[in-house]
Amino acid sequence: MIRSKLTFTLRKLRERLWIKPLGYAVMAVAATFVAEMADVLPFAQLAPDISFETLEKLLTVISASMLGVATFAVASMVSAYASASSSATPRAFVLVVSDGVSQTALSSFIGAFIFSIVGIIAVKVEYFDATGRFAMFLITLAVFAWVILTFVRWVDNIARLGRMGNTIEKVEAATRDAFAQWKPWAPLSARPASDGAPSGTDLHAETIGFIQHVDIAALQAWAEKHDSVVHLSALPGAFVTARRPLLTAETPPGGSRPDMDGLHDAFVLAQRRSYTSDPRFGLIVMSEIGCRALSPAINDPGTAIDIAVRMAHLLRDWSVSPPEEDRAAPEFDRVRVPALAPEDLLDDAFAAIIKDGVGSVELDIWVQKSLGLLVQEAAPELARTAASRARQALDRAESDLSFPPDIDRVRRAHRSAVEGAGARAS
């Protein structure tokens, strides 16, 4: 129970730009005290005698350069964030901010600056003996090496951070990670919900907002304690109010109404959606990027085509299940979770792109090819829905395009990608 919420909280902290620099700053201060502890080691007399002047000059070089480099790093990162928000979508901002290489670089520069300032103060007051000075000298050289390696690595990364391709890859990776939690045979590692409305006691939300995380382990523990079965009604990404039930607790015949007050702690609600366990949000963001690329100001149908193909691959990979004997049993057998609906997934992914890009014959063709991939290779239910959406996309293209050869090209793409799949598309 604690582990699930803790993991989610730690992942959310990655979106805070100050967390990692704070940790590096603490390490920088601690390094000075570690160096002083070397004075009590038994082999202190073997250490070379490094003068206070040498240490001060080395630390002064670091302090004089790191503050400027850190300022430059912040300016470059802010520029990358602005680029990602304007060229892609503001919803991708949290993924760009959580870029590990950039956070490590900024943290290293700030940590090195703080280390040098604390070190200079320690040198000025003659805080170290001979062994402590030698240990401080070695730590200073290590900081030099670390800063140089970090800077070289960061320069290569910052050149791509915030660019369209890099942002799309981050959103795609976050969406794929979210889909990994929604195995068709074990959504959120629980048992799939059966058809029909469950009977029992409903739990309603206490606040208004989007569900960012559901602690399934906490629901499982509660169900085991009360000999119950929990039917999840609101999935991550859902917008809930006091009128919408979060779950229904099914109690055994003759049992009394269980105490459900603690179950609210299993839900994390916020004012915006999160990528963590909400793959539909990732599809919506990718679709937004594709639609923005189709705007007259940008006019980049190639990006929209790339988005359509990537989303088709994501949905195809998610829907294909291994043989039944290779599937891991659901970990939480007392929790029932509704499966992701193919209609919702395809609407999130393709509805806006089809509507906004209907005038582009190239995009119309690649929409047919992308949906055709799902018709031919995805699970049957998703394949049937993809065939229906491909037919709708063709109808929209036929009603909007005026040049007969363009219409013929889209029709040929539909016949080749969708109708050629045979029975799976019916």
C-alpha cells in the first residue's frame, strides 16, 4: 500500500526542478565534512601536504566558473521548455522538465558551486589538517572531472531538448509506460471487470478533480480484510465529482456495511491529468501535437503522419497478448478493473487528426495505413473498431476532397490497408 503511493509520489517529484539540485547541494556541503574526517585516519602521516593556497586557487576557479555555467544552463533549459510548449503542446511540459540529463547537469553545476564556496570558507578558517587538505584536494579533482563529463553530455542533450522530435519521443515513451500497466488480461494488475453493473456499497469522491493514481494494493488489502470484492468505477484520468462513484464494494451475503472511510486515501486527485497510469492522456497529447502541426501557422503534415504511425504502433503493441499459458496471473484478485475501451482509445488517438487533417491527401492516406496496421495486426476487438474508424475517415475525405485523383488515392489506400485484411475488418 505504502510502496505504491510512495512510488507515484517519487515519480511526481521528478517534475520539480528544485528536487535534484537540493540533493546535490546537500552532498556538496557533506563532502567538506567528509574531507575533514580524513584527519583522524591512522595513515594520516602518509598523505602529501597540500597547501591551503593550492586548495584555495582550485576552489576559486570552480566558484568563478560554475555560477556562470549554471546560469547558462537555466537559460538554455527555459528556452527548451518554451520551445516544447509552443511547438508541440503545453501538456508535454512536465515530461521535458523531468528530463534526467538536464536536471543532473544543472544540479552538478549548482552543487559544484556550493562545494567550492563551502570549501573556500573551510580553507580560510584552516578547518583541515594535512590529511584533510589532501582529501579535499582529491574531492576537488573528482568534482572537476564530474563537471566536465556532465557538461559534455549535457551539451549533446540540450541541443535536442525541446525540439519536436525529442518531445514526441518523450510523450510516446510515457504513453508506452502507462500502457504497460494495462495488460488486457490484467488491467492495473487486477482482474478484468465483468459485464453488468456490480451491486454493493458505492464510494463517492470527496473533492472534484482528475484521478491521477489509484493504489490497487490498498484496495486489495481492504478487500481481504473485509472479505469483499472491490469494483473500480473511475479509472485514472477520469474527472470525478461527488456524484460519481469511485468504486463499488461488494460484500458477502448477510454481511454488514463495511467501513469505507479509509478507501479515499487510495485515490490521488489533482487539477490535471498525469501520464503515470493514464495511457489515454498520452494519446490525447500525441494527437494534440499532430493537430498543432497541421495548423496554418506551422503547416507540417509530416509530423502529423509521424504521430499517426506512432500511435498505431502503440495501440498494436498494447493489444497483442502473449499465449494464455505465458500470462502472469493478476496480482490483485479481489479488485475488478474495467478494461480500456477500443472506441475510446481510437477516438483519443485519431478523431482530432482525422478532423483537422482531412484536407491533406497525404495525411488521409497515412491515416488509412495506420488504422490498417491495427486492422491487420491488433487484437480482434480493436481491429474491428479500427476498421470502422478507417471507413469514417474515408467518408470524411471523400466529402472534403474535390480533386478526383486525390480521392482515388485515398480509396486505394483504404482498400489496400483495411479491406485487404479480410474477415478481421468485418
